[in-house]
Amino acid sequence: MPLHRAIYVSDAVGGAATSLLILAEILGESERNNRRDGLSSALMRHDGRFLQIIEGRRADIDRLMDRLRLDPRHENLRLLSDTPVSGRQFGDWPMILAELTPETAQLLNGEALDQLSPARAEALLTLAVSAAPVPA
């Protein structure tokens, strides 16, 4: 089964930019949907933007991207990369929150999430996930 990895950045709208409750709702919905669709993912919210990496089958990623483009909690979705991969970098985690720590913030080098190259965005999420507690 060929796998793909997509990375996007988007602008959070309204309370989605700051509300912990809305972030928890997004994580819960995403975990449920990603588990159903066989996707693994990591999401970061920082300075009013979302950065997400998604891994799975091409058709499943395409369906998710279509849903995300219609989600009113964010806008201006920009695909940073979409490439075939030989394996999952984020294992079987349907959704994990990647939080910005002092160590991961160094990778930003003062730039906003939407200014990152695909390689730096992936490195940022990978480092943030490696520092995160393993989801139950």
C-alpha cells in the first residue's frame, strides 16, 4: 500500500487561534476521523496558525484535505509538501499535539509557521512529537 505524507499550514479563525477548548475539539474529532481513515498525524498551533503533517493512503489524505478546506476554524490552507513515502514517521498515532517548546522554537529561527520550508516544517513537527508524551 503506497503511503503519502502531506504538510500544510493554515490561518486559525476566531477562537481556534487561542481557545484550548476548540483545540481539544479539533484533536478529538481528528483522532476519531483519522483512526477511521487509517491516517496518522501531528498538529501544531502557534501564533494564530496551524501546521499539520498527515500520513496515509493517497485517497484518504485527499478526502481529509477536502474536509479541511471547508472547515470554518481555519482559512488560507497552503500545502507545503505532498510526497510519497516508504513508511510512517508518526507510527499509528491517529493524532498527536505537537507543542512548541524552547528546543523546537529554535527551529523556527524567528520565522512564522507559514514561512517554513517543507523540510524545516517536517523537522519542527518531528522534534516536537519526539518531545511529546506518548498518547494513550
